[in-house]
Amino acid sequence: MSTFSTSDRVIADEQVQLVDPRNRPCGSTSRVTMRRLSCWHRATYIIVRNAAGEICVQQRTPIKETHPGWFDLAAGGVVGAGEASLPAARRELFEELGIGGVKLVSGGEFVFHDEGLRLYGSLYWVDYTGPLRLQPEEVVAVRWLPVADALALEKATPDTRLALSTAIELDRW
């Protein structure tokens, strides 16, 4: 008997935009193949900030393929095959946190490569104080933390830590 649900199979089969080491599109493949072969790809990172200047930190589910149970300092995810970064960011923000119809501010791009993960990240942020609707397959809980406290979390995912650090360094905050 398989321990994977239908939604797990759909995620594994999702087609991801591949890029070369210079961030030029070079095809697509399934998410599972991209992870297995450590392919260069694109991903989005959306830092959600409330009126108090705190950021929304998500605790990942224990079934996530990388860093299960850790904390994401930004919403986001992989860019689908043929998808542009801004629509992907909007899609991910709505899927993970239920936030839609808001203006995303671009914060530029960064490169991340570590532990078999190689990507070009597109950084965005949004000021938001409304209700959240968490995606149960990906997010266990959220908490609002000051930036310094979020960066100090021991089990913050390294790519979202870099995304937040990049936003601070670029003074796009």
C-alpha cells in the first residue's frame, strides 16, 4: 500500500521550469526529477509583513519533501513550466496563505545553491493585515515575528533565510 496521497502524486508530477546556470529557460521536468537531479530552476519568495513590521513565518508540514517541520520566512514555491515569476508568486501566495488581490512589490532576484537545491529566486513582499487561510498540505501554522527573531530561528529553511536577508541587504524593506 502506498503512503502517498493523490495530492502528493500531483505535486511530484507538477512540471517545473528548468533553467541553465545563467537563468535561461532550457525546458521542463517533473518536480520529483528536478529534486532528484538537483536541476537549476526558478522559485518565488514572498515576504508577508503586517502593520507592526513583523513577518509571517510558516511552519512546514512534516510531509514536505525538504526540511519537513522547519520554518519558512517567506511564502512561495517553484515556478511552473512556461510560467512567469510574478504570476507564480501570486499563485503561491494564494495557495499557501489565501492572500489574493494584493499588490506584490518586486525585490529583485538572488541565487541559491545548497544541499542539492539550485535555483534563481524572485523576491517579492507585501504588506498585509487581513485573514489567512492556510494550505493544510504545506502549512501547519503561522506566527508573526520581528525580522530579527525570524532570522534567529534555528530551523528556518536556508533558502527563505537568504530571501529575507537579501531583502534587508537591498534595503527593500
